Amino acid sequence: MSQNQKALFIIFGGTGDLAYRKLYPALYKLYKKNYLNYNFAVIGTARRQWTDEYYQEVVYNSIEDIKISDEDAMEFASHFRYQSHNVNDTENYVSLLKLANQLDEEYELDGNRVFYLSVSPSFFGTISSHLKDQSLISKTGFNRLIIEKPFGTNYSNSEELNIEILKSFTEEQIYRIDH
């Protein structure tokens, strides 16, 4: 991986324990190694009614034990935005697209997007479909879908999930992390 990658990370399940304990510290470590610099942004989504300021405070607290300095941690957290989101509501994806495009322009991200699904597997198809139908999958940059959950309960169920996701993303764009 070369230095200074550009990307917008959209984390579905952004208020969860996984994001707090693992994702935000991992992104901070990439930031400190200059893989992420000025040209990155993160949108956290979940059902909770949080503000950007509160979300940034949560991110700041998640890196408390590994931060270089308060100023450095605050600069990192300033790249984070929050949107309350119902995964079944099309209008939420319309507003998510508006915010994604705004951050793409502000941070010069070239349309590079990483969608991280830390939600119930029952939502994988719904979210993937909305990402495609509401044009959140960028035409100008790279798109990646990362799925962090058990991927189905058996072969048949896993196959169904896979078929749903492949309607919106190619196999080369999908990364599955199973516990």
C-alpha cells in the first residue's frame, strides 16, 4: 500500500462496540502511519440520534490509550461525521449520498468509497441494494464492501446472502470477515 490513500469510509453500525474497540483505533493507526492523511473521511451510521460533535467525541475516546497527543487525536476525529440511519428508508440513503458527495469534494477523495457493514446479516442485501440504487457506489473511484459478521448460518443461507450482495457489487469488490 502506498502512502496517503484517499477514501471515504461509510460504517453501517458506527455506534457499535466493534467500531469503538477495533475500527476507530485501526483507522487511527493507519492515519499515524500516513496511509490516511488529510484525504480521508468517515461517516458513521446507526439508528441512534447522535450529532457530529458527539460522534467525534466517541471516536476521540476510542483512541485515548494510543493517541500521540490531544491535538493529534482531535485532528483525526475531525474527519468523522455521523448520520442517523434506518437501513430500510430510501430517503436516508439520499441524504447519505449528499453527505458523501460533500465530503468527497471537501477532502478530495476522488470517489473512493469503502462501505463497512457491521450490522445484522439480514441487512446485507438491503444495504447493498440501496447503495447501488441510490448511486452511493461511485463511478469515478474504487468501491469496496467489507462485511464484518458471521456470513450466514448455513450453506444455503450464506449462498442467499451472497446472491443478494452480488447484485450490487462484484466479487472483486467484496471483503468478508467472519468470526
